[in-house]
Amino acid sequence: MSLALKTDLGAGVIETDKNRKLSTKEKVSYGLGDFGNGFMFDLGQLYLLKFFTDVAGIPAASAGGIFLASKLFAAVCDPIVGSAIDYRKNIGPGGKFRPFLIWGSLVLAVLTVLTFLSPDASPTTKLIYAYVSYMIWGVGYSFVNIPYGSLGAAMTQDAGDRTSLASYRQAGSLGALFFTSVLVMPLILLFSNEKIGYPVVMAVMSLVGVLSFWFTYRNCKERIVVTGAPKEKLTVKSVVKTFVANKPLLVLVLMTIFTISAYNLKSAMLIYFAQYNLGNVKLMAYMNFIIIGSSFIGVLALPRLVKRFGKKQAAIFGLAVSILADTVNFFVPSNVYIFTILASIAFIGISIPNGITWALVSDIIDYGEWKSGERKEGTTYALFNFSRKLAQSLSGFLSGIGLGLIGYVPNAAQKAGTLLGIKGLLLLYPAVALSIAILVLGLMYKLTDKKHAEIVEELASRS
């Protein structure tokens, strides 16, 4: 028999079926949300820089500036979007977060296609269009990603279920990365004109994303629902206060800047490595088939690792594996077979902390409620997402600036120093960034699994 709780925390009534375990169908459907998310987000991370430099004809350094400015703009917008969701006064039968998955994903699909268009105009006009289209895309993405990320914390407070949701979410993310990495470039190459191939293929990928979000909307239920807006008035000060008062959130934000920038820079540089260091851009599809496919080993191992060692230690283990594999891979000769094996090991490692992060965010939302007395899923997740946007802007900027510094020339044979530079951007930066992430997580993150369990019990006792 389940125990229903109703807790007055000032922002309304929280209703939760405390003992309700999530079904496999709900977990799979939740993971499909990140699958759909990736079918629009990964396109920008994997191919937009290449589109800017090689199709639109935008210089590499300028293309890096687009990523830096656009992601920083989106990062600033995230807390505004998250707070707007938290402070909604009228929550309909669809719930607080789920309606955004349907309408937001439809808009995001259109915006995704628009970013892969380049007008036949002057270089300045092309640059302005790229800036504007990608900035607007970032805002549209926030209205989908923040509600989706907040949904996990609203579905359950059970530690085991949250780890399962994190695993399914990471599986969905990797699944999207797998398909977009393997299928997109071969499909684009079917077109004689890449200016047509890019938007057409992106439209097909985006449609898959919308359908995936529909399954999430249809099958996932919000069980921890705050009705009404928080008592505290929505101001810049209230958002900053939410951020500063939540120490585990501050640590996770700092760690994420390094982990996500490493992950995204690696994803963006692989296509250059395949084309120039290995001599065949088509190799990217085959390598990604193995590299990303192998990452599912990490996802499958995640629940057992967390159960045995806890979230923090399991994440540190995964980071260490990735660092070791990338470091060795940089110093061995660029052989497609050795590279693919070591890159696969690195992706298995990084998939573990990337998956655990989603469970940590849900724990941090509970911590914020315990600390302040008000539950702000949207604001908290948006502040965490702020760090991801900072990391994404950093990786995009470093990719573009890095290519410029090493003397990259589009669609031409590269000098030996340039080839070494591409390999360094692909492997050495991630190794250094993840090493810093280990220090941040190991020394500064204090919200243990035991402490979180005590927090959940205390929240229940406040009813």
C-alpha cells in the first residue's frame, strides 16, 4: 500500500506517492527524451562547426566566436527560463514540465534546420545569420531541455529509481549520438550539393527527436508536483540566492564545465581527425559505430558501480579510465585500429560520470528544498544547465580558435604541425580537463548518498 504525502512548503502542495516504484516502461520513455534531445542537440555539436567552416565559408576563428557568444547568451537565458517555469501559477493536467516537451520540441526542430542554412550573401551577412539563428536555437533548446531535465526529479525520490533514470537517460543520449554520428555524414554525402544535404538531413533527424519527446510526454508521470509559485518574489537576487545557497550545485557546476567541454570538444574534432589525420572522412561513421556503441558498456555497468561504490566514487573511476585512455592514445601513432580501441575505452569511461550527473542533479534539487524550504526544480536545473552552456561555449570557442592557431585550412592538405594540433585538441585537452574535474569532485563534493537519504527522510517528516 502506497503512502501519499502532502507537504506545505509555502509554494503550494507537494503530492507524491512515496513508495511507488517506476515501471520499466516509464524509465525507457524517460530515456527516449534524451534520445530525442540528442537528435537535435548533437547535430550542432558534431556538424555545425564543420558546416560553418567548410560549407558556409566562415573562417574557423569567427566560427568559434559564434559558439562562444551563442552559448553564453543561452547560458544567461537558462536561469530566466527555469525560473519562469517554476513561477508558473497555472499548472494544467499535463503537469508542470511535460507540456513543454511537445510544443517546445516542435519549435526546436524548425530552429535546428534553420541553423544549417546559409544565405547566398556577403560574408558579413552570413556571419550575422549564423549568430542570430544559433542564438535563437539556444533559447528554443532551453525551453525543451530544462523541463525535461527537471522532470526526472519530479518523477521519484527513490535513490535506486533515480540511478535507473540516469542510466536510461545516458543510454538515450548515447543512442542519439550513435545514430547521428554514424548516419548523418553518409546521408549528407548522398547529395551533390552539401548546402541542400545538410538542412534536409537535419530535418529528418529533428523529426525523430520530436517523436521521441512525444513518447516521453505520453508515458512519464510527475508525482512530486508543486502547485503554485514559490513565496519568494522572482528577482535576479532570488535566482542568485538559489545558486549560492546550494553548495553541492556550485561544485557540480564547476565540475561540469570541465567534463562537458572535454566531451564536446572531442565530439567536434573527431570529424577533422578522420578527414585529415586518417585521410578519409567516411571513417568517422565506422569509428563512431564502434566507439559510441562501446559506450553502452559503461551505461550497463553504471547501476552496479553506483550500488557498490556510490555515485561519487563511481564517477571518479569513470573519469580516470577516460583520462588514461586519451593520454595513451595521443602518444601512440595515428593508426585507425589502435585509435578506435583506445577512444572506445575513453568513451566507456566518460559515459559513467555523464550518466551519474543526472542522478546528482535530482539529489541537489532535494538538497535545495531541504535547505531553503522551497522546491525549485526548474531554477536549479537551469542553473546546472548554465554550466553546461558555459562548457559548450568553451568547447566550441576552443575548437574554432584552436583550428585557427594550428593553421587549419579547409578542404586542403594539412601541415604536420596542424595534424598534431588536431590530435592534441581531440585527446590532450580532454585528458587535462577531466583531471581537473576529478580534483573538483573528489575534494569539494560533500553530498554523499547517505546524506541524501537522510535529507529525503527529513523532507518526508515535515509533512
